Amino acid sequence: MAFTKKHKGKMMSQYEQWLQGSEAVFFLEYQKMSMKEIDDLRKKVRETGSEIHVVKNTLLSKAFQNTGIDAEFEMEGTTMAGFAFSDPPALAKVFKDVTKKSEVFAVKSGYLGSRKISQKDVDSLAELPGLPVLRATLLGLINSPASKLVRTIAEPARGLAAVVKAYSEQG
């Protein structure tokens, strides 16, 4: 399908906007997808706070250059680009799950920030815990010393109260 120059310009500006707003971009190759598969994938991607779009490879490579990211594109065939706006590991998990379940999809590569990552890197990223789990772990680590300090400070007073109580019960 031929696009007019005006339409290509709009597509380029949209690609640039997505690239500037995303923390990571992952590329997925697909073949002979049904509409149900596309809708299911888009629903899963939306749940992670990300978006997935069918892109034109040449326009996307130009959009990368326009945003200042040194892109090394050797894209061929059909490409879907997943733009992770908040949680890259969650989007990587969705891509990894989709490629396991269906032979229609294959992860090509991606970009984490401005750094190019391979298909193996995307799989490794998918193994990381999600953002809520990481936040909870970090909060636990920060909170642990404070709670230990409170217990340490309160222990002598608790011990003294136990001695006073025992003395009062005896006499």
C-alpha cells in the first residue's frame, strides 16, 4: 500500500513521539496473524502500560535517527514495535510469553533507552520481577533497618517494665 508524503510525515512524527516517551522499544516479527491474536496481544500489552504498533521499518529507522538514537537497523519483513512507557520488564514478559505460545511471533531485538539489545537481552529482561515487586523489595530493604532500630531502642524499656511488673507481683 503506497502512502503519500504527507501521511508518511504524520507516521514519522507519531513514531518520534512514541520513541521519546518510551523507556524501551522491542521489535516483534509476525506472520499470518488472525485478528483474535492481534487483539489478545494488544490487550496484554495495554495491561502493562505499553503500546504495540505495526510499523514501517524504513520510517522507524528514520524516526530513530531524528530522535538522536544511533539505530543499527537491519529490519526485514513485518515488524510490530512495542513501546514500554513505564515498565520494560513487563512488556518483555508479554513478548516472551507470546513467542512461547505461538510460532507466528518471534522477538527480533530492541532498545533499552538508547542502547541496542539483542533477543537474548529481551529474554533476560523478561526474567526480572515487575516494577511493583521491585518497589516492594526496595521498600522492605529501606524499612528493615528502621524497624530494627526501633526494636533495639525499645528493648531496654520493655525489659525494665518486665522487671517492675515481676517485682510488683512478688511483693
